[in-house]
Amino acid sequence: MVTLKASYMVKPKKETPTGLMYLSEFDQFNTITHAPTVYFYQPSGELTLNAITHTLKDSLSKALIIFYPLVGRLQWIARGRL
């Protein structure tokens, strides 16, 4: 059983390109979903919840610099496209 303790908004650590990006034709016709997967590893030492949370947020903010298209939100545009 998993209990939600908190929810955070994580932004890229550095500036990323802005503007509209269109989905590919392939992405237009697939189901909009996400992969609700979390991987857990054995800790390498004594970790606190605050340390784990900080590490996860910091790592994600760095990854979002490279994968900046994942930062945005989907919106409907003309002719029923995303």
C-alpha cells in the first residue's frame, strides 16, 4: 500500500526553450496516458524522508533540462489535434 504524503511542482533547473511543440502523427492517435511506475532501491546509508524528497526533486529538475518537451502541458488545437 502506498500513501501520498505530499505533491510537488518541479521545474527545470535551467531555462529551456519555450513555445508550442506539436505532437507527431503517431502520438495524435494513441491513448493519452502515463506510466505510473516508481522504482525503489536499497538505500546506501541512513536516509531521511527530506533527503529522499530533495534528491528526487533535484534529479528530476536536472532531467527536465534535457527532456524539456516533457515540461509542458497538452492542449487541444485546431481540428481536434493536440
